[in-house]
Amino acid sequence: MSDQIRPMGEFFDSVAEDYDVVQTSNIDRGVEYYRELSTPFPATDRRFRLLSLGAGTGLDLVAVFEKLPNLDVDAIDVSKGLLEKLLLRFPHKAHQLTIRAADYFKVSLQMREYDFVLASATLHHFTSEEKRELLEKIRHWLKPGGRIVLGDFYVDQATVKLFRAYYDSFAEAGKDVTYGSYHLDIPSEVEDDCNLLNDMGFESVQKVWSSQNYAIISGTLADDRIERLQTENPAVELRSLTPDDSKSLFDLIQSNRDHLTQRGDYYDLVNAPIGSIRSQLSVPENIAQFGVLVSGELAGCVSLIKYQPSVLGLGYWISAAHAGHGIMTVSISSIVSYALERGATEIWAGITPSNEPSIALVKRLGFELARTQESHLSYRFRG
């Protein structure tokens, strides 16, 4: 190891011309590494937003763009030289790229802006304390349920100590080498970064690829919008719905149009465009919507509408394939308990007079007929 170090941006500007060749050759199975970086990403034409930290020449984006052709990317790197190469690599993607030559520890970004964060061959320039600080920022930048993908240089414990001693020697000599100000490597063990992601609130953390000196790990930011309710049937679960569920919900509704309208109701539901469904799930305001999941498959919906602080309305429906199996009985029983625990004193359900199965269902669960209108019957549950 040399006792001469250069500022980070200056170093990478100096190697920009040969960066791709040198970087790939420094990674064991480097070509495979850059291909496998795309593994944690879905293959879809949907428009997502990705934050690339230490974006370099965009070598790590090639395979990602193949899976996500409509991806919008905010690319941040301290090296203007590397970013110029990135733009030259993707001239046909210029309208999808936002480039920023900056220190990503110091940038100001919008909260919950990104679906993905990718950091390739960059975090090994920071101490574990600094990485923890950065991950806290990433938690704010990612959308709930968003994914982080880290590809980096990893070593064994003995080698970690050697690199750290070398790093500390500059600090002891009075040089400020914090926050990647100079080109220094401070690699960790891959297990340490996996544990760090877990500690910072990421879920489903896993190593998806590794070689002798590099590995790829990914995790998902815990979604604080998601609530899960258990039912008496272990195979049936209620999960709060988000805008990401819009298409699945719309498709399920449309495939059950005849079933849902056969008793003279649910016409507004089956005629609602997908945009309306997405808007409702985006800004729920006084309505909480739970998907009914049967063995993990979306099978219906249960909704609570706030009429007054302690007075709620109940809506529900189930697909034809899952009707008549007691699924909605356990689902409504669970949602009623959920509402009562949160202070509800009355829960109302409006049912068309011809929907005899639905009437029988709410009566079994303790709802009583409270009002009779021409278009529907109002059943009430009192807590």
C-alpha cells in the first residue's frame, strides 16, 4: 500500500478514460458481476425511479436498463470525468438521466422519492459508522417497500484489520480522510453489511451473488404503510392495500364483473377505471382498504370508511373462485375486531335486499337490521 493518496474526485477523474477495463479486471468475475447487479430488479416496462450512488461511467446500469427500459435514474458521483462517460454510454437514455457531480453524503434529496437505490463499488471507501449514517439518509430517500442493492469489495476479517490500520495511519498523521475525502479502501466483511442493513430496518436482506472479492446484497425497506391482520383461518390474511396493488386489484375486479353485479350491486366498483382505484389507494383519507389474501393470493377486499370518529362503514367483496368457503366470514370478523380495538362503537354495512348470502353473513357476525331503504338494508354492529 502506498503512502501517497489523492482526493477522491481527482483520483477518479484521472482514471476515467480506462475506468471500465480497469474496474472490471479488478473484480473477480467482473463481467459476471456487472450482469448480476440486475438480479434484484424486476423486469417490467413500468416507470420506476432509481438513485445511483457512486454512479461512475454507468457500467452498473447496463444490465439494469435491459430489465427496466423506462427507468428514470438520478446518478451522483464526485467525478465529473466518470459522469461524462456515463452520458456518452447512454445517449438514447438522456431524457431518463439526471446527472449530479457531488458528494452524495452532502446532497439534499426528496423524501420517499426513489423505488430503488443502487450503490456499486463505492461504499468500501467509508467506515462502518459513515455507512450507517448514509443508510439512514437512504431510508428517507427510498419509498416504503423500496429496494436497496449494494455491490461491493469484501474481504475476510484479517484483511479488514489491515485496511483499517492503513486508513488509521493517515488520520494519526493529521490528515482528514473521513467521508471518502481521499481515495482509500476500507472494505468490510459481507456479513457485516448484511447485518448493518438488518439493523437499519431493511427486510429480506440477502446475498444474491459473490466472487472471491466482490458480492451483491439487497434488501427492502420496511413499508410502514402496510398492516397485516390475521384471521381464524391460517391461510387467510388481510393486508392493507397501497397504490402498488392498483393493477392487481383492478384485474381481479374486472375478471369478476358478472359475479359481483349478479345481485344488483357493485356497479360503481366494476366501472371504476384503474386511475380511480390508484388515486383512492394513494390518498386513503377516511377509508382503510385491506386486501383479502388466500395463501398469499389476492382474493377480495374489505374496507372501513370513517363516517364519524367512532362510527365506521363496512364494505367487502370476494372473488367467485373463493366465495362460499367461509373466507369472508373470518375476514370481516378480523376487521371488526381491528375497528373495535381502535375505538369504533358502531359499524354499518349497507346491503342490497337481494344479496341474501351477504345478509346471512353479517347476521352471523352479530350485525342487526337497523334501517330499511328502498335500495338497500342497513345493518349495524354495536361494540
